[in-house]
Amino acid sequence: MSNISLQNVSKSFGAKKAVSGISLDIADGEFVVLLGPTGAGKTTTLRLIAGLEKLDAGDILIDGSRVNDEAPSGRDVAFVFQAYSLYPHLSVYENLAFPLRAPARKMAESDIDARVQDVAKMVRIDHKLQNKSTKLSGGEMQRVAIGRALVRDPAIFLMDEPLSSLDAKLRGDLRLELKRIQSEIGATLLYVTHDQIEAMTMADRIGILSDGVLAQIGTPREIYEKPANLYVAQRLGQPHINILTPDMIPAQSLPAGTKHIGARTEHIAIETVAPSKANGSIDWIEHLGDQNHLHLRAGDKKLVALADPFSPFKAGDAVHLTLKSPLCFDQSGNRIG
Amino acid sequence: MAEIRIENLHKSFGDFVAVHDSNFVVKDGEFLALLGPSGCGKTTTLRMIAGLELPSDGAILLDGENVTFNRARDRDIAFVFQLFALYPHMNVRKNIGFPLLAQGVPAAEIKARVEETARLLQIDHILDKPVSGLAGGDRQRVALGRAIIRRPKCFLMDEPLGTLDAEFRDVMVRELRELHLRIKATTVYVTHDQLEAMAMADKIAVMNKGVVEQFGTPQEIYNNPATLFVADFIGSPSMNLIKFEGAFRQGDNFVSIAGTKIAVPQISADLAVGKRVLGVRPEHFRFDAKSLIRAKIYGTEYLGTTQIVALEMFGAMVRARAASDLNFTVGETVGVTFETARLSLFDAETGKAVKTATTKEAAHV
């Protein structure tokens, strides 16, 4: 396994800057997720590391050596895409063995077999080795695709939304599996997604991309609790963070210069009160089973907060809202408290 | 506005039964979600209500009138599809007003109603813009405007948010529900996304293999799933279904799994020995070092406010929801208890819920 270092990496397509000056170090055995909306530069960054795109400026180092001019095959990276791209005419076994049968490897059949069996167990597909790859469910196909990346034992894994074509339940299962496999083999893994849940649940560190720029990098907890700016604050959290102006809802001692307040659900205290004492009201309640989303109104601003499903709140209730140590941002959107 | 009544509705395509004897009522002003995996018959049901598909048997009543064999255009309904087709050469105003123009409504009235509709959807500031430059959400709002302006008796929607990315879907879910609260139109909404259904609907019909397995409010369906299928389909992560064997006697208030007694709501049925399932929602786990129910931590998933903890217990993997400030180490053994009053029991042989003191009258259809 290996580390990756991006140093001031830039790439444009015509007039469009896809990646501008990204610097990022990924340690050996680290799981880093790049999170951002479509067009933020996530996939381009991956493709630059894989060698599928050529850099305009900057350097990419794998294990300390510069690979800018190295062909993809010389970089020892494995790429897993959203589409499974398995060989439909081959069995699961042959799909897994395929990368090992490359003539350059000259691997003995018994070694190939041992490796395939090992990896099949790891991705939990060992009971279906003889099945045709087309006779598998979506989740199983993606396990095989991940397995095919694993057999080669590459220095680095690059994954581009590998779970996004699966249904919600399978995605949940595979998230956990992928994290387990990664930590078991100590793989260096760079993973891109627009799904905040995938980023939060799997990453050692999350990099938030915005228009080709790395807006912040940190552990999921750091990004969630201490976002650098308004943009980052709005990328994580369900329900979505409420962005308010400082005078709207009473709060204790905001830092000087606060122009925007970011109030996550845990920053809002709600109390039902007599209408004369209220500063807000409940518009309607969304029952999600495990929790309720309260859709609130304070002045002309709408907010969303969580409540226990068995809490007594009902639509139309007059409420008093207070903020408990919310996130504070200055004029230009940088967090100051 | 109108009530939709579905009576013994049945549809076969050759040997394949797409919809099997459905019965339900959407009350005037109610928002119903038809929820289920692909191939469960939800879209076929919707298309029969719309008149795009003829039933093999049964009846559809719209406001008391039998419309089963009426043409689609003779039913006063509006259909919103997943892919919103707008007229690309017309601006927003003309797109929204088009259905009225086609009906020969006078220009002054069209103008007034377009503006009223646009205000309702909060797109009155873009009325004179071309639709080609609009963002996804605004396009969807224009498509909705074109459906609303006719003031039909009811709205039928087939996965209208299916193509939007997650962040934006949340915004549209909220807007659709708020629009419904403003205009109170009878709505039937087809989706495979349980969160969309839970968030928007007054009532949900959960469909599986052509059969409506449960019909009720989101809370009823979440708190008291009528079948194993419903229990598994609703909730994210879904209900943990712990398998065991046992006999139940009326009045029992515990079950035994692998020699451990687990308190459950009082059982109100007698059942001979057979395959049973204990259903536990992730948020109804409690961590208690002294508990005799032991579990091994398999992994944790941080979600900000909460975390999902994957545990191995009774030889299976389960998922619990816990506050995000609790610390767990992978591989460590912990004690677990459950919130007794919120547990569900199922008979795995029939797939149906076992009645207990906390299940209200079962909502089997």
C-alpha cells in the first residue's frame, strides 16, 4: 500500500476550470472521500490520479515518486466505476481471476486460485463463484467488481460512486462491507460521491469540493461540527442546516461580526408557549417514523428541526425558539464561532 | 375536488397478475402514496385510475361516479410524470397557460389564472423567462403549474422526483407537501422511496406483488407493520428482524431467543411452535452494560446527530441507532436492551404480524 500526494494540481477543459490548485495528502491506509455536487471536480481529480487525464499544472506523487508522465498501467492503481463492467460471458471466478491472468504477471494457476478464493471470501461472493456474472443481483455484481480490483493488490484504490446505482438497503450493507474490507487490508482508498451519508459513514477524512477547489478537509466530525464556511456547513446534515440572520431568534452572546447563523437541529430549542409569548409557529410535521421533522416558521423564515416521534407538538402550535451555541459566520461566509 | 374509490380492482397481463383485488379509498383532499418496489403494481394501479390502462375486473369511482371505462380525457384528472416535458419554444407563462388556451378560455382569465398559479408555486418572478434556461427545480415547478392550472378533481403523480439528486429532492418533497397543504387536492403519488412517502403522504398503501399489504397513516405503518414485507420495506435502516422458534400463549409477555428472555408487549394470540420473528426498530435499542443480552460491535457509521451501530447478536447482524457522542470499539462486547412497548412480533410462516397489546386493530387488507 502507498500514499498519494497532490500538489497544486490543476486541470481545465477548454475555458472551464475543472480542478484548480488542489493540494491533498492521503496517508498509507487512509480512506478519503471527496464530496461535492455534480461538476465540483471530484471525478476529474480521480481520473488525474489514475492517469486517465493529463495535468495542466502541479504534481502527483505516489509513494514519493512523481507520476505525472506515467501511463495509467504504470501507476499501480485500481479503479472501480459506478457501472459494474463485468465480463458477461465469464463466471464470477473467471471475472475475479482475469486481472491475474495478464501475461506480464506469469502467475501460477495455484496462486491464482488461492488469491481468487481469498478475495471471494472477503467480498462474500464465495458461494457463487461458478455463477455467470449476468446471473447476479446488482449488489453481488458490485461485490465482484470490487473483488476484481482487490485481487490485483494495487497500491491505491480509486472509486467513483461505486454504490450509486444500488437501492438504498444494499447501499447501506455495502457501505459497511467496504469500510470493513478497507480497514482489514489497510488499503489506501480515494472515493468520490455526492452522497453525504456515504462520506460521513465511511471516510477517515472528507474533502469538500466546490467548483474545483478543496473547500475543507477533515474528519467527518470536524466537517460536521466545525465547518470552515457556509458552503461546507450546507453539505452535511439531515435535515439540512438552517441559515438565519442574527436578529431572528434569541441566542446567547454571538461573536462580533456575525452576519449569518447556521442552526442545525441540535442547535434549536423548541418550547410550546402561549401565542403572546411565541416567536414562531409549527407549519406542519413530517412523520418519518423514527423521528419527526418539525417545519417551523419564525417571522417570514422557514426552519426545520427534529423532534421525537412521540413528542406532543402539533401543526399550528405557537412555539418559542432559542438557539444553543449555533455556528456563526461573517459577512463573507467564513465561520467565526 | 374529489374522492377516489377503488373496488376489487384487478389487472392481469396474460398469466401475470399485476394488481390483485385492490380496495381502498382516497378521501377528498387526501394525499395517498402508493409505495412498493418495482413490479409491485403501483404504476399499473395509477394508470388504471388515470384511464391509461383498462382493469380486468373491478371498479374505479371518482366522486361517486363510475369512471372505470371512461376515456382518460373524460376523467377530470391531471397526470404529472417523472420526466417533465415542457414546450421548449414557449416561455414559462405560455407553458403554464397552455392547457387553458387549448380549452378556449378567454385571454384575460388565462392571464389571471397563470399569475395565481405562479404565485402558488412561487415562480411568479420567472413568468416571462424562456424555459430552456431554467434549473431542474424550476422546470418541475412549471410542469406542476401546468397540471394545477386546470383545477382538476385530482392529481396523479408517477415518481415526479425520481431523477433529481438527493439534496434537491428534499427541497421538492417539502414544496410538494406545502403545495398540497395550500390547495388540498386529492392526490395519488407513486414512489418506491419510503422516505418520500413517509414525508408527504396522509395515507400510504404499501404494495408487494400486486397486493396492497397495508393501508394506513405513515405512523400506523411505521409503528405497527402488518406484515414482514412492510416491516422490512419501511424505515432506514429498516426494522431488524430477529428469527427464532417458539410457541406463544395468549397473555405471554416475553419470548425466549437462544435461551434469553426478552420482554415484549402482551401477546393476544395462541400459536403452536413455529418460526417467529422479533421486529426491533434501530432507535429502540438501549445500551446497558448490565444486560444479559450480549452483542458484538461490528462497525459504526457516524451521521452527525446520531450514529448507526452494526452489532452481531443471536447469530445475525442488526443495526441500532444511538446518540453520536457514545463511543464504541469494533470487536467489543456490549449489553443491549430493547424498548419493550415498541417491539413487533411476526409469524414467519404466514408473514403476518402477531397481535399484541400495542398493535391496534391490524390493518390487513
